[in-house]
Amino acid sequence: MLLSLLPALLVAPVRAQKAVPAPITLAVDAREAPRRILHAILRIPAQPGPLTLYYPKWIPGDHTPSGPIVNLAGLTIGALGKTLAWQRDPVDMYAIHVQVPPGASSVEIALDYLSQPRGGIGVGEGAEMTAQLARINWNLVLLYPAGRPAADWTYVTRLELPPGWKLGSALPLARESGGRFEFRPVPLPTLIDSPVLAGANLRKIALGGTPPHEIDLAADSAAALEAPSELISGWQKLVAEAGALFGARHYQRYHFLLALSDHIATGGLEHHESSDNRAVERALVDDKLRKDRVAGLLPHEFVHSWNGKYRRPAGLVTPDYQTPMRDELLWVYEGLTNYLGWVLTGRSGLRPADLHREELATVAADMEHVAGRRWRPLADTTASAPFLYNAPHEWASWRRGVDFYPEGVLIWLEADAIIRKQTQGRRSLDDFCKKFHGGASGPPAVKPYTLDDVLAALGEVAPYDWRSFVAARVSTAGTRAPLFGLEAAGWHLVYSDTENEYTKLGDRGRRGVSLTYSIGATVHEDGSVIDVVPGLPAAKAGLAPGMRLVAVDGRRFSGDVMRAALRARRPLDLLVENGEFFRTYRVDYRGGERYPHLSRDSSRPDLLSEILKPRAAGAKP
């Protein structure tokens, strides 16, 4: 770990020679959040002469240069009561250059942030505000000076909300009065790492634990906040199970922020002392939506407090938000988190055990139907993450996407099984988590790691050729999905004509028809072909993304019509629209409906059930 400390040792003498700069003040007016616009005013210390200001580009957790500078508007910079001319850097468009006049000791900046009504998954790429709520990420509304590490700058931040709105955040509050909130001064990385969730309908639920945990809910309606008692109990168990898994907590408080709306981008983003989670409005009160959209969301982002924020790949530890991040260890950062999030979801009882296995079957089957693994190793999906995150869904099987998330579940399940076998059941991946992510509890900190650190820690838990394991699973292209861990855990991936219960939930939410495992196509409910799997019947017949299924065996296409045709177990005649042209394609498939499930292998111990047993003190299996 000496290598990971080297940058700090090199920087320390330089910092010692520089005076601590005066704080930057940031005042954000969010009273027009229902119009999807934020107004901000900053006062930044400055000396006469050239000044470069940055708009944050590389946002931690996004793994891409996703800072939404396209939404920045109304930028004015002034000093000594006069407006100053500014110029955007012609190469780095996130850099703003201005000349500070003689006699000035600061510049005052006004800017607006224009939230999109819809969009992508990154911070600022999708809708963040509705008439009733707002997700406020501070990086959207600030600039910071070049020339120092971001951590050198302290921000004193104020926020004004629409009348009657309340907020939730891990950012420590100094005072509140009449919808105006002032936060305690914090370094810039802490500010950006501490988003705010605000809304007219906001509910706070204490989840217990030491340090304290709470969930802050904001929704487009008061009725959407009525989380059932069993769900709240599951969240409380999640807090306890995470503590049992890692053995330490690296935060002073933790806030699960959960926005519920049909008009914002869904998903999640991790932070050290909080997580920014988003789901559809009825996600808590609808049983099926809750099992599909919410059950695994909070556990995944919670795990990131340990794996991603506290322990972080060295390539993602940068001095500011302009330095490019290196994503090659995302199979650990995101892949391990995906696995541990799945484990904690099961241990916390947030999803029934049989449905939880159905999800794992879906993950395994999806990875088995990724044809792109033949040319693109998983390692390249991490290196290519900055553009794969926004890749289109069309041709996804052959292109391959950010598979380090789902495939990471299979890889780390196998690592867990290997540890148990090598130690005759005395140790498991839980021991690796305590060793690698645990340590002493305390306030937020960042402990960088390299691949060698990961391999060394695994080796100390269970002697094994882990380097060859990683080379085979991560760095090598191949034809088969890594199902070895699933099999070692006592289960097989099988297919039948009985619909997968987890897939059914997903299709219900995504309004699609599950044909991936039969003819090898992803089809929207209106018949639009989203993707085909090379080598399977749909692709062999000539179908491709961008086409639309009009009729099946002479009858207008619908999900029910397609499923009935599959059950007939005879070749399909599909009338297909391709732009302005129509053609009938013969799909030579007779296998009926085909859905993935897990089948118990009685010749092996059931490690899967053992892995999912609760670990927290007092927990019941």
C-alpha cells in the first residue's frame, strides 16, 4: 500500500507552503425548482491576474466525464462592481478563463442550472425536479478555481426552497429559518458528496444503528410515502446486516435519499454518508414494483459506502474533477458491489428467497446470451465504460455493454465458493470484506487500492492462484458465461416454459416481451425490435434492431399472440416493417417458450442458501 500513499507524500510539502484560502460562498435559490431551474451565486477568493474556473466534469460514481455543462446558463462574472469578460477554454470546455482586475480580492459569479425534463442516467443527464420535489447535486450549480486540489477549497453553502418544502441530506445543517437553510462549512469533495433531496411531500424514517441511519423519502404525492411496515423492517435489517458484513462503518451518519416520481430518471448514485436513489412514484406501495424496483436498489448503493467510497480504486482517486478517472477496476467497484448488494438484499429479507433466486437465474441467463463476449473481454467493458454507459440498446448483445455489473455477481459468487472450498468452510467472502473494507470505524476517509492489493487480500483469506482466476474471468474473451460459481454453490441454470417470476416483474415495468431466451430477440410491446442475439434464430432469419414486428403467423403482433405462437412449437412467419418496406421472415424455431430458472444440484452443498442466511446478531434465518 506504500504506492497508494505516494501522491499524498509528494503533494504535502507543496500544500504546506500555501496559505489556506478563504472559504467560497455558494447561495442556491431553488424556489423555481418546479420550473426545473436553479439559480446560484458564488463568491470566490481571487487575486488580480488570470483566473481559471472549472465546472466539475468527472463526477465520482458516474465513471464518465458526465458533468452536465450543457445545462449551465446565465453565467456572469464580476468584481469591484463591474462585469468581467470571460472566455471558455477552446480545448477543455469545462474551463472558464477570466482576468481579475487590480484591487479585487474576489469574484462574484451568477449562474443558472436548467434541469432536463427527461434524459439519461448520469448526474444531470436526466430529470432531477418535478412540481413537488427536487434532487439537488451541488456539482450542478458551482465552479471552483484551478491551481489547487479540490479538497483545499471550503464552501459555505446556503439553500432556499419553495414555500412549505422540506429537505433531507447528510450535509450537516448549521441553521434553518423560513425555508432558508445554511450548512456548515465543508471541503468541496464533501459538498459534492452530499446531495439534497427536497420536496413538498417529505417523510423521514429513523432506521436505528450506531451511528444513526435514516431514510428520507420525497414523492410527488403524500400517499406514495406510505412504506409498509415490513419494508421499513427490511431497511432496518439492512443496516444491521451491512454492519455484520463489514465489521466497521466509515461515516458519522447515513441518509438513504429516495425520490419517488414517474417524471425523473430512476436509478441510484452512491455517496459516502448517503445515497441518491430514485424510483417510480408507486414503488413503495405497489408490491410488484417494490420487489422489482426498490428491493435491491438501496442495498447496492449502501454497499458503495464501503466499496467505492472508503475503499476506492487508485485510478478513481483524483485531485480534482477535471483529471480523467481510470475505470479498469470497475469489476471490483461495481461488480463486487452488485454481488454484495444482492447478498444483503437476501439477508435483509427485502425480497422472498424464491424470487431472489429467480433474479440470479435471470442474471446468469442474460450473461449467457451476450454474444459480444466472444470478442470483448470483461476488462474492456470497464476501460470502455465512459462511452458504454450511454451506448444504445440496439445491438447490445454483440457490442457488449457495462457487463461488469451483472457478470460481477457471477464472478464474485465464484470467488466466494472458492474461498469456502479452499478453507473447508471456515472462511468466506465475508472475511475478505471485513479485512479489505473494515478496519476501524470513524468519519469518512478514502483508502485507495490497486489490483495487487485485492489479490493480496484474497490470498490472505484463502491461498489460491487469484491472479490466474482474474485473468481468466476478467481479461480473457470467451464463449461461455462464468457460471462455475453458481454450479459450485449447488445450483444449475436451466430453462423451461414456465415464466420466470423476476423476469415477469421486469417485463411488466419495462413494457417488453421476453423473447431473449427463445428466438433471441428483445422486443418492445409495440413490436419494435430492440436487439437480437447473433447466432440465435431471430438473427439467423435476418431480423435486426430497428425493425418492427407487425404480425405473427398472419395475426397482428402482441405479446400474447407471440407467446401463443411459440407454444405451437413450429416455425414462425413474422411480417416485419423495416422503414418503408415490409417483408415476411421465417424464423426456424420450435422450442416453445423458454425462461431461465435455477435447479438444485443435490450432489453439492447448498452454498447459495448458506450465503444468504442473516448474519446480524439476533437475526432469524
